[in-house]
Amino acid sequence: MNRMIFTSISFVLLGIFTCFPSISLASSYNPIEKSIVKIFTAASAGDYYAPWTSKFIQNTSGSGTVIAGNMILTNAHVVSDQKFIQIRSNGNPKKYVATVEYVSHDIDLAILKVEDQSFFKGKKPIDLGEIPNSSDSVLVYGYPSGGDSMSVTQGILSRLEHQSYVHSGLYFFAGQIDAAINPGNSGGPVVAGGKLVGVVMQNIPDLDNIGYMVPVNIVKQFLTDIEDGKLDGIPEIGLRVEQMSNKHLRDKYKMSEDQSGILVIREYPDPGNNCIKEHDVLTKIAGQNIANDGTVEFRENERTWHNYVLEGMQIGDSVDVEFIRNGKIDVCTVKMAKTSKDFQLIPGRIYDTPPRYYIYAGIIFCPLSLNLVDPYIDSDEDWKKLISPDIVAKTTRPKTKENEDVVILYRVLPDKINEGYGQYEREIVIKINGHKFDSFEDFVSILKETKTQYTTFELFNNDQVVVDHEMALATQDEILSKYLIHKNKR
């Protein structure tokens, strides 16, 4: 399944500082409390509307936990686009400088390190536990806004299922909890039986006491992944699938009444998969039966999306897959490799990296990403409303080459050289001077190597933007200076 899935429910990340009351249930000393830290982040993201600049510095706070190896576990969104991080432990006024050692924006987790090892004196790392049962009691520790001291709230684990992680827009296993959590709680631990069973992630502001955590199985996968010193991510088989709840669909693919599964409708160019093809029906992954709605049973009477089976694995691991092809059952072994998001023509939300752009004749060109549309999109439909139908038609497909980009004429900085082109905005560029290109880098190279009198940009809507090349070069510095742009390219 393509993980680039969005939900229409409005979630809110909890690391942004706003004023909500915190609830404190802690009445006596608990050794866990010394291992809960408050994180202070000064962050500045790239401004995609004016990509040569950055947005204002935003000071936010979140929570974190000391775990084994003197590592501090928190959410990725607590430290994304960070410029400076400090942490402070409960009851200690001193702040320590911290840096990001590993970050996975996909699953909203990060590891911070502190060079000054005196920070860890007297702190016992919190052990990792197992996923609690639904309706089990949990405690949520953190530093919600509205106060400066640590807070602990109590609730239950309401349910476990796949949800959209709002920070990345991707679809992963998550736990719903009903403990009171507010902005500032992000990154704090969810504890049961004295062990960490999750990391607070997001809530639904319109509903009382409904929040979500990154469950401990995802946390363990992340920590195992980084043991070799690099982050690979959570793997997939590299397929897009369709549910098979309709009887006629199952009949077409020669499934018996006692068979169930999901239909493969697209293969991504995954080097680990050389056996599963389009129109195969996946019936089992790692011995687990897949229902017609795409779910597997992860505990008795509890089901979730079949990717749950893979989310504890590492890239490079192998898994046995059973499938039906032309009415016959077969089995093969698939090696876990890249996730399907790596094959999306339009990249998901980009963090910690400044936007790429190139300005020519006062026209801003850049590769298309979700950051250019809206950094907090809640659904596919919202996204489609914000960009032209042409872009949707062109880009709702996987990449055909590894470095493929969609290059757009983003907007025009008005000047005499581009007079008459001010109406163009977010238009796909197909060719330059008759030449096609694969990546944004190719696009810029062709543009720089132009030898003709006129530079012609052919757009997806068949319009042409024509610029006198010599005049463009001659006026470049003047235009950049006029709009206070210090750099022409990134």
C-alpha cells in the first residue's frame, strides 16, 4: 500500500507552545520523573514562497525521555528545522545544549544527544515495555504548556490501529489514549508498569481527551535501525494494493469462498521484489492471513492494516509471501527494501532542508513538493483543490527514474523582462528549448548552457514562456537586488 495517505480528521502536533492548562497527578517522588526532560527548540523552516529566505525563528517546547545509551527519545516534530536545542530535567534549572543524532520524520521519532555527560548523573534510563492491552491504564509524562513543571496524567489505551501520522502524512500503527495531553506533551513517554510503551504524538483538538502515541513496537524498530549508525527507515514490499471486499472482484481473480487477500494494482521499482506482480492476490505475509479488507489480526479480536507485519522488520530482512496467480497459490521470499514513499513523484513534506530553487529573468523555478502547497494538508482532496488539475494529472504516478522531479514555474517577480507572464503560477515545465529533462538539476544545467537568442519554456498547458537570454543574464543582478535576494540558486 502506498503510505502517502492522508486523513480528513484534523490532528494537532503537540510540540507547539500554546496556553492550555496542565493536569498534575504526581504527588510523590517517582524515579521515572528524573528521566523526563523538557526540550526547548529554536526552529526556522525554509520559506517556500520566498525560497531564498527562512521563516522567523519559532521558539517551541516539547518533552523527551532518557533511554539506554544516554540517548534522549522524542518526536521528530519537536526538533524539526531546528537551529538550537536545549534540554532541562525536572527540578533542575540548568539547561544543557543538545543536538539531533537521528531523526525519522516518517514515524515522528528522534534521538538527541548531550555532550555534557554530567547531565545524566542520577538519571536511570526508562526501559522499553510491550504494547499494553486495550483498556489498560497508562500514565503520560511531559511538560504541557500552561506551566513549567512536569505533569503526569492518567488514562487508558483506548485502541490500536493504523492512523495517519500528521507530521509526515504517512500511515503507521498508532495507539489511541484518553489521558489529557496538550501542546508541549509531544515526545513525552506513555508509561505502563514502569516501562515506556509509547511516545506522545498528536491529538484531535475538537474531541475531548483523544490523543495518539507512537507505540513501542515502532520505537523498537527505530532503535534497532540506528544501531549500525545510520537510519534506513521502515520497509515495505513495494506494492500498491486494493481491498477485495467485493465478491465479483474476488470471483474475477478465481478466489474460493475460504480464501481472502488484497489485489496488487501497482509495483514500485523495488529491488527486493522480483516475484510479486500486478494482478497477483496477496493472501499471507510472514504466515499471517490477510483479510479482504487488507487487515491482519495482531492480537485476538484486534486487527489493523497488514503493514503491521512489516513495521517491526528492517530493510534487508526477508519475508515469505503467499499469493494467488491465475487461480493458483504460490509462495516466494521478498527482501525488504525501500518504502513506496521513496518512489513518489511528488515528495512528501520536507524538513531540515532548505528549498531548492532557481531564478531566471525574475521567474522562480523549483521542484514540486507538498511544502509548496501547504505544510499542513489534511487530505488528498484538500491538496487537489490547491493546485491545478494539470499538475494533479501529471503527478499522480510513481517515479520512472530515481532522481525524477516535477519542475514548476512557481511564480514571477514582476519586471520588464517578464512582462505579460505574471499570470503564471505553479505551472509544470515540460521542456526548455525543446529539450526534456529528468531532474531539477538537469533543468538548471540545460538553462545555464543555453546558447540560443531566446530561451523557451514549454508548459504542460501548451503555453510558452519566451525570454531573451542575453537580456536575462544582463538584468539578473538588478532583479535580485530589487527583491533583496542574496542568492540566485539553491
